[in-house]
Amino acid sequence: MATGRGAADSPGSNPWLAPVRSGRGATPKAHDSRDTPDHHDPHGRLVAESWERARRRRLDPERLLPSLELPASDLGDYRRDHPLALLLPVVRTLLLADIEGSGLLVALGDERGRLLWVEGDRSAKRQAEGMRFVEGAGWAESRVGTSAPGTALVLDHGMQIRGSEHFNVFVQEWSCTAVPIHDPVTRRILGFLDITGDDRAVADHTLPLLQATAAAMESEMLVSRLRASQRTSPPHSRAARSTPSASATLSTLGRDTAMISDGRRIVTLTARHSEIITILSAHPPGIGAEELSALVYGDASAVTTLRAEMVRLRHALEELDPRLAPLSRPYRLPNPLDTDIARVDALLDRGAHRQAVDAYSGQVLPGSAAPGVEVIRDGLATRLRDALLTGASVDVLLTFSERSGDDSDREILMAALRLLPPRSPRRAGIVARLEQLDRL
């Protein structure tokens, strides 16, 4: 976790911190080609990529106002049922105790970028109504362009946006810092925590402060779950000692054998059991015995063999948590698993190409020849590749080319080449790789 900007974090060296730039700040600017953020420093590159995502969505920076996506009639019930509601006392204790008169606002929002709570300095709150920074408004990057809350959700990382770095000109009088909040077990994004105001909202210490608060929130959530489990489960029972099966995670990317974890322990499955649980996780309603036999063995008549493997798989999972054991008629998982496949899919849904490439640590069970696994493997790889070809930056394309181990993907290399400026020194390396492919 970052702890501030010191000697090792000089201005511009940390991509998540907003550097102070001459002539930049809270003064709004018109949008033209000269106003694109500077690509030459790490932070500016992240902001420029966010602006480019907004332009590809044809967002108009001079006509953007967040919509009230949660009307007042629905907001109360939605907030009461949201998992972040339990964490409000943590936020108020750590951030809101002395904020009156500071000109700053503290906001909590959901995973879709919608503001659920906005508290803090009363004068700043009234002023923020002019840009519709109000409870119920949608601040996802896909709808309002670059802002700390929306961009932090896309990148799944804490982010600072200073003044004119906002894509929306109506927001450029403000600065903000935001961090995503995760489920402490599954690491699924639950929402975000944000500080908005003047330049104090992007001070050096603000991002580490929010990161520490987010960590405290996630720890409180985990402790609350453990307490609830102890109240509702029989003493000394195996179920009471493990986390709920809905929180179990399944890892299959870049691995020939899957790993499953209940948040406290990890079990490595056999190759065959890895194939079965991967296929079942992709079919929540369940699969009949003959269909599952065909997907695992390529033979619908191999039902007897499948049943024997299902018995062994149940025993293996019961050692971890009895509630993980698959059910039958049809074969299905009792609760959904949080899979690394689903995490890549979710990042692609948000347009977070950089994070999706980082999360894609390899193909799904690359050593498996099970027909059902091959469909899942090819589907994820194709979706990721197609998404990158239609909207990724050159850095992300080249990173994907290197990490995928498939240097023969001419289309990815050509897409990167088209995005590079004519005089970029990086073009020579890509051209050399393409020429090498021509010689093969």
C-alpha cells in the first residue's frame, strides 16, 4: 500500500497520484486536440487512456451531466440492503469526524458508479449539486467520462483526478480521489470510497488515507461475517469453521489443475476434477449426466465413469467445506463460485482492458482436452482478444502479445502498429516481429 509521496515517489513517478502541473488545476478548459492529457508521464497516460475511452463512447464533454439512476423512492431501500451500509460507521469515524468547514465531501458508491451516500462540508455539498454530485446519481466512466470514482472502478485501483483532468468540463472546478472497495474474500468490487473538493482532495496523503480506510472497511466486513457465522452455526461444527461456500474462489487460468479456496485454505484438484468443476461453474442451472459426460470425456455414454469421478470430487470438496460438494439430477454446484474466468469477463464488461490483461494469467486449464473446457477456453480468449482489438491502447496490446505467448498474432501486432505515432521508436520492434513472422 502506498504511504505517501516521498523520495521514491517523486511527482509523476506514481501513476495513481495526480501531479501538480503548471497551468493546470481547477480552471475549466475547452476540449480540443491540445487538451489531451500528457502521455509522457505515467499518470497522464492513465488519464489520456480514460479520455480516449470516453471519446470512443462519443461522450460530449460540454453536455455531460450525471443521471439520477436511483430515484429517491428507491434509494433508501437500495442503500439499506447494500453491503456498504454496514461500513458507514467506519467511514464516519475515520474520515468525517472533523470535515465540516474543510470544503471536502466524502462519498460512498456502488459497483456501478452510483453515489449512495454523500456527506461532509455543507457548503461544498450545496455547490456540488450543480454538477449533480448527489446521492442516486451515476458517475460511472462509461456515462460521465473521467473522474476518480468512475476511473477507479474501471482500473480496479485507487485514482486521483485533478481539476482539468476531468473529461467533463462541468466538473473541472473540482478534484477527487477514489478507491474501490472489495469483498474481503472473493475480491469482487462492491463499490468505491471518494473524497471530492478543491486541491486538498488530491493532496499527497489523500490516496494512502483512503486506501487505509478501505482496508479497515474490508476487515470490518470479514469480522462481521465471522461473528454472524458463529451466531448461526452449531458450535464446533465444520460449517462454522469455514466461510460460506458462495465466497469460494476457483482459479483455472494458466494452470493445468484448478485451485479452490474457501478464503482460509486452498485445495488443488486433480486434472479430471478440475475439468468437471470448471464446466459446472460455467453452467449454473446444471447439466444432465449424458451431456456432462460428453463435455468431459467427449463421449455421452461414459456416464458410469463420470459418476465414479463425481463421488471422488464430492469427497475432495467435503474436506474443504461440505457446502461445496456438487449436487446431482442435474449435476450442479450448490452455490456459484468466484472464478478467475468471471473476473476477466467482468473487467471486459467495464471496458477495463489493462486490468483484464493483468488478470488473464493464461489460458483456461491449458493442458485439458475436454470438449467443454475447450469451449470455455476458446470463448474467453476470443472475447479478450476481440475486446482489445476494438478498444485497447497500444501498451495493453503489446502487453497482451507478450503475456499470451502468442507472438504469431499478426492482427494484435498490426493494431498496435496503427496506434503508434509515425516516429515512435517502438515501431521498429513491432516491424521486426512482423518480418520474422513472414519468414516462418
